[in-house]
Amino acid sequence: MTTDAAKRMAEIADKVERGERLSMEDGIFLYESDDLLTIGQLANKVNTRLNGNKVYFVQNMSLYFTNVCEEHCAFCSFRKDEGEEGAYTLTPAQMLDYIAENYNPEIREFHISQGHNPHLPFEYYVDCIRQLKQAYPDVTIKAHTAAEIEFFSRISGLSYRDVLKTLMDAGLSTLPGGGAEILTERYRAKMKVEKASSEEWLDVHRNAHQLGMKTHATMLYGSIETKEERIRHMMLLRELQDETNGFLVFIPNSIQPSSKNAGLKRRVPAWDELKTIAISRLMLDNFPHIKAYFINIGTKLTQLSFTFGASDAHGTIVKEKISHAAGALSPEGLTRDELVWLIQGAGRTAVERDTFYNEIKVY
């Protein structure tokens, strides 16, 4: 006898086969289902339709100019107050020295994330971009989350659009996806997300897309959000993508505990991480790529995710700090050879890309 759950899953499978958009109710059903393998198979079908057997990665370097931040997000272990032990703010010259020590000529992207330091003028952030671009004109600068753009707007008195134009003139090419967390105000209030609201985050990306910029989107899951809020988050991104077609990739990030010594109960289950990647691929039908962020889910689960809808393995990174400050157990970065092996070891074709998914080399 066919159960109601099996019938419902079959209906969703028919939608996927026909290329029809899944609804809020479909997404919630998938989260409540224990049929992980079927969900993974459906996501794999969608991803194969879009990307074939290819999995992408980029040679990049993560940079952090300052960890001083006016926000007090409940999940963040990276931020510091001005004068607190471990707080720092680098000059552009100091950052250039750090890059010189760790740089190789095949790095194609600088990924900049940092605190919202209210003790610095907007021009400081602009000058950091400008000097990086002058020193490394061929490296794409991916910098400043939508929450940072909203912060810059407040401290400068400029509109989002003018902030973006100023940074673009200095050398900015794309925005990372951070600061989204969960795009509901209930979550943001409960988790003390004092930075940009859900609508402000979306509006920054809308403005960036209207200026011709392609950007990234994230979701930080695994704390107090409901399954409905996760799906609503995806649907808000999907609606904006319908409007602008400006997102390159979606990155679901599982939240990290506050200590590397945290026990299993403090970490997002692997089951949930795989399911979220797969459901993201199924719900976000207008996104070209879903990224498996090995920093948060580890290298082994990243490999497995390539058969659950993920088509991107992120990049070399060199030395990641934000997730590791919060207790991530993964490597702080991987070499190109390790990324190629990671992908090929899952039976996929490794493709080195630039920031915008232009293919550099197929391995």
C-alpha cells in the first residue's frame, strides 16, 4: 500500500522531472521527510541538468582587515571590542605584507570579510580596496557583505547605491553572501542580529545587481530557526533572483559551536547538512550553483554533497578565521591539488574557475 508520504514524495519527484517550481509546502515536506536518499537523488538530477558532472573551485585567499565590530550577534566568536585583547585593525600596508607572505601567482580572488568597525571612516574601507587593486590588478576583489554595505551607508550618509559605486570605482567586483543569516525578523531579534534587517540585506543585493554586479547569497542554519524559516529564506532569495538574476551561487552554512571542544550535541547533524544542501538545490531552481562549504561541513561531507546537489567546492582560502573562531574542525584552507582530489575522489570532474564561474582549467 502506498503511504501518504510516499505519494507526496512522488508528486514532488514529478514536479522535479517536469522542471516545475517547488512550493513552500513542498520544501517543508522535504525537511520533515526521512527519505534522505530520494531527496538527494532529486537534487542530483537537478544539478546534473544544470552542471553535468562538473564541480567548480577557485584559487582564493581570505582576508580580514579588522575584527572590531559594533554588532553583538549571538553566534559570532570572531568580533572584538576596540581595546579588547585580540582586537586588531590592519592598515592597507600591513595587509599587503601579509598577502606577500602567502601569495601565489595563481590566486584569482581576494575574499574580504571583517567586523563593522565604527572607529574608522568609510574612506578607510575604500582605501583598503583601492590599494589592494593597485597592487594586484588581476585579482578579483570580493568584499563586504550586504550588512557591511548597510553599515557603510550609515557611517557615510551615502545611499546603498552610492556606497557600492564608490567601492566599485576603487576596485570592488562582487559581494560575498554573508550577513543574511536567516532572513526573518523573529530570528534576527532572537539571535541579536543588530546589523542589516532582512529587507535591507535584500535591497543591498538588489542595488548591486541593478549596477551590473553579480553577488553571492548565504544562509546560516542550525540554531533557533524553524524549517519554515529556512524555506522562507530560500524563497526570498528566489524571488529576488527572479527579479534581477544577479546571484551566482547559494551557500548554506551550518552554524559552528563556540569551542572546538564542543561535543556532538552542539554541532549540526550531518544528516541535516546534506538534506539542506539538497533542498537548497531543489528550491532555488534559478540559482546556477549550490556551494558545499568545506570549512563548515568538513571535507568528507563535502565530497558526499556532490551527489546531493552541490556543484561548487569553494576555494583554497589559505587561512579562514571566522568559522574557526567559532569552533570549526575543518582545515583552514586546502591546496589546489587537495581540492582537485576532493572532487575527483567523488567521481566528479574538477573545474578551476574564476569568481564568475568562467572556466580556467578542467582537470
